[in-house]
Amino acid sequence: MNDSECIPYKDTGYFTPLILDYLKHAESLKPFIEDFPSLKSFESRIQGREDFSHEQRQILQESLRSQYKAAGINIEEPLAANIDLLGSSKCFTVTTGHQNNILSGPLYFVYKILGTIRLSEELKKAYPDQDFVPVFWMATEDHDFEEIASINLYGGKLQWRNDLKGAVGRMPTFGMGKVLDELEEHLGSGKHAQKILQIFRAAYHDHDTLAQATRYLTHELFKDYGLVILDGDDANLKKAMIPYFMEDLLGNGIHERVEKSSQKLAQDYFAQIYPREINLFYLQAGIRERIEQKGDQFKVLNTNISFSETEIIKELNLYPERFSPNVVLRPLYQEVILPNLAYIGGGGEIAYWLQLKDMFDFLKVPYPLPILRNSVMMIPEKWQNRLKDLDLEAKDLFQKLEALKKNYIRDHFPEDIELERFEKQLEGIFTDLEEVANLTDRSMLGAVNAQRQKQLKGIQNLRKKLIRAEKRQHSAHMEKLERIYFALFPKGALQERHDNIAVFYADHGQSLIEKIHDSLDPLDFRFTLINL
């Protein structure tokens, strides 16, 4: 194949009915989405965002400059130009987001960001009078440390260990040195390996918190494209959320509308998230705990902290940074503080965005286009050659391993081990016997059918034995096939959900980022295969 090719998502076997219907623009999903994504569908989005507050644009610019400064990153071109553009009423954003996984986490971190960059570029071509800035939202307030504290590497796992609590973005990077030393042992001393290690070491050694480290490494990987990196854990930005947080604390409209949408969606699909009566956490050093109303008190779970209604209103107005949105309110936060047109996310993210449109309508906040991120499998040259040796293409691998082996034997070794012609012959014989029995003694029909089932079952058992014998006979082919399969589908999962960028970067350097960028089309909703 060429350097890259695409296959339909429906042919991969890895995507849910909801996502496949989303890609087909199914009528059943129209109540949950204003429009399906295309370049044309951005026209109304742009018009709906032209009145985004100039004051909020200035606050956004100030926060971004402050955040980069705190991380010790000089704002240079093209990043500087993009931050400047955000002050213009003709500038809009395209956003993606991700957890603060160590060392960038799974590969789809890269695909999310590059897809967002590519969409911004395509929009500029389609709408040259406007500007479009790609934004990466760091989910620094998440507190699920276990989810972000490891990466898979060469069949094993690198684990960052600490016993800190609270928002992961605020955690110090103490202990990451051991992880990086182990990573270096595995990657070796090649030129590109040293480059990615240099980025990682500068990120975790020279920065105080995980949020700052993540900003640095993300900036280093994508700085050529002017990617703007935003941390929502920001007091100035959260001031804009005070009225919405107040509604969540004291009203019931958010909960009611998300709950209603979720129930409606679940009739045909499933609910990805579940709203709570209060969708906020209380955020302080070392804690991020849910707020629940119990009687006339607002209690912070697993702490001794509680507020009366008057006290929590005062707390919110004085310290909005102490209130952290959950998965229901985080998308709202993003749309309130950004002149945003679209959010690029994975299948699970698209599913929960579809539950939120009624909430946006209720709060009179523009709802963005939810866009499925690009999915990618990278195929190193070694495995391209192995595929050629077996007369296979990478797209042939998108099936369960046992089915792949069975189909390979069927297609490459012409023996009739399926025994289909014998089954047809048996069917013909027993059909004739049924006619004889019907004409002579109808009571014999049961015996004829019983014998039919017995013989067909015997054929099926024989088929299984022949397939096993064939597999043994061609075991060398099967072993090669299995090695290729698990190299490209580690542990039987999609490569993008398992592997880390470091392994591929160590072989190809920054040109890898460029190649992926050039291979992606964010509005061509097919699975991308890239030859390296």
C-alpha cells in the first residue's frame, strides 16, 4: 500500500453502534446533536460565536500567557501569533482534551491533537476571512491517579508511584526520575531516542508539577503548529463559571436535563455518563472531593468541610478556583471560556457529549460540533515486510485472531477443509430420503431428521479436526501470523489505545509527528493506516 490508506470504521469491528450511527448521520441521533460534522456545518457555528465576549477573550489571553510563564516556556512563533489572534472577534477555536498521563499516555493523545491542528488548517482554507486556533485542554483537575500513572512499553509497563491525593495536575513530579531511567534502558542510545528522552527529562526534572510537565512535553512535540495549551485550573478563568456553578449548586435544571437526555439516549444506545444533583468537586491542596447537599448543609465528602447555603455562595464568589467541574460540567466550562466551534474526542467522549445538548440549550451556551477523532495504526517497516511474506495487508488483521487464522488457511491453502460440498451432498441425500419417507411411512420422518442431524454434526466435528490438522501442518505460518497480529494489536487491542509515542519516536524522531500530521484528514471518518 501507499504511505497511508483508510478503511471504514464499520469494517474494523472496534466501534460501537452509537458511533457507527453517528458516522452514518442516523436520524435517531438528531435530537442529541445540532448538526453532523462537515466543512459546511461550521458556517452556522461561526455565526453563532461571533458575539463571544471581547472581555472574555482578553481574560483568556492573560491566563494563557500567565500559564506559559509559570511553566518557564517562552511564547514564540507560531504560538505567540495564535494567542494574539484569540483577541480578535474573527478568531475561533477547535478543541481537544486529555488526562495528564505521564509521558503522554497512549498514542491517541497524539492523534487527538494532530487531528485538531489539521481541522484548524482545513477551516482556514474553507473560511479564509476567519482564523482558527487549535487548543489542547489539559484535564489537570482529574484525581484518578491510577489512570494516568503508567504507560505500556515493549509488552511491559512503566509505573510512576506516589501516594499523593487530589488533582493530578497539582502533584509534584517527584519519583518520575526512576521511570525515565527505566525508559532509557528500554529505548537505548539512538539519536532519536535521546531526543525524546531529553524532552521527557526536561519536562519532569525542570518543572514543579505534573501540569507544568505535561504542558512542556506537549508544547515541545507540537510547537511547530502553534498549538495552544490551556489549563482550566485557573482562578481568573473560573470566574466566568460562577453563575453556572451556582445553578448547579442551588438549582436542579442541569441535573434534570442531562438525566432526561441520558434516559432518551439509553433507549437505543447507552448512557456514557450519569449526572448528579451536584456536579462539582471541592478542590484544595491534596483533595478533590464531591460536594453533596445533605439537609441544609453542603458537605465535602471524605472531609470535615461543610457549608450552609449562604456560606457556599460566598465561597464560590470569593474562590471560584476551589470548585472543580465533573464530566458533566467540564464541557460547559470549556465552551464558556473559549470561542469554540468543535470538540474532537474519542468514541466515549462523543457519547457523553450527545447527552449534554439539552443542558447547553437550557443554559443558553452555544453547543459545539462533537467530532470523532482520527483513529490510526502505524505499521513499522519490519511488519510491512512480514505481512508481504504472508501475502497479507494490514487491513486483513481487523478480525479476531482465531478467525484470522481460519480465514488465512481457507484463502491460502485450497484444500476443502470446510467440507461444504459434502454438507450439500448430505442435505440432498436427506431431502430425497424425506420424500421417500413421506410417500411410504410418514412416521419415519423423525428418524430421517435425526439421522440428518447426526451426520451433519459428524461433518462439523470432522471439519474442526481437519482445521486443527491444517493449522498444525502450517504452524510456521500461524506463528508468523500471530507475531504480526500481536505486534500491531498488542494484547488484542487497538495499537492506539495501548502503545506510547516514545517507541516510535525513538526510531523516527520529529519526522514521525510530521508524517502523522500529513496523513490525517479530520473530516474523513475512516480508520487510517500509516506505513513507517
